[in-house]
Amino acid sequence: MRWKVLKSKDIFKSRFFRLRVDECELPDGRIMPDYYVMEFVDWVNVVALTESGQMVMVEQYRHGGDDIFLEVPGGSTNMRGEDTQLAGLRELLEETGYAPQETLYLGYHYPNPALQTNRMHTYLALGCRKVQEPELDPFEDLKTVLLPAQEVMDKWMSGEIKHSIIASSLGLAYKPLRDRGLIS
């Protein structure tokens, strides 16, 4: 059963996210006085493969985790309602310089539905070719890495991929990649 929001107050608002606190009535009548929620626009990940079966990955430092992570290209939509496929293809091109011949929507999941409102959409991009140099945002610092698709999926299955939304997107890609004979 859904909770009823009795009051909602902004705590912090920026162009990237909004933090609010809600007072909610639970289905049994109890009142939750302070429930914190972060509102983000939807995010998108692209599991991209070149024509030769290499997966287009990026390595980047993530300050919250204080480590360098192996990731698929991706990012946020620019606004609520922006077409997620266009956002994903934009991020793939900006971060890596690659563009696909074919794109398939694999679905979405919620990164953290207890605290966040956004969804993470995942696309499979096939037949990728490098068409330009990356055009990184001012504070993006990442490196494009091409790895055999099977190697990346082995890293995912062994738990070596530690970024949970990347792991989830690779999970969505597993069956389509296997069905197409691109991994075993």
C-alpha cells in the first residue's frame, strides 16, 4: 500500500537534484515524521559493442567510492521527459566518441527506490564505430577502454564490477548478448 504524503518540504535544491523531507501517513495510520527523498532526473546506461565484439567501457574515478571504476558509458537525461535513448546515445558519443548502428532498449531499474525517485534505463548499442573524439564535460575525467565483451561479462559475473548500477545494466544485457552469440 502506498503512503499518503501529508507535508513535503525542500531541504536542498540544485540543478542536479532536489532533497526533500516528507511527512507521511502509513496505511495503518502511523505517521512517519521525517522521510528523506532525493529527486533526480532519470539516468541512462549504454552497453556498447563494436563491430568486432569489443565492449566500449570507461574508467573513471568516483569520489564517493574513492576508487577508479570500470563502467559502461552513461549519464543523466538533461531534463524530465527527455527521450532516454537520445540521452544515452548523446552520452555514448560525448564520453567515448562511438556511435552505434543498432540500439535496443533493455529496460529500467530503480537505483535506490528507498531514497531516490529516478530510474536507470539501459540500452544495448551494437555495431559501434568511433566517429569522433570524446567531448567531455568540464569536470569529467575518464578514459575509454575497449575490452572483449566476454571479459567484461566475466568481470560482472565474478563480482569484479563493483558499481551496482553498472552491474545491473550488464545483467539486463546478458541474455540479449548471449542470444545473439556475442558472449557465451
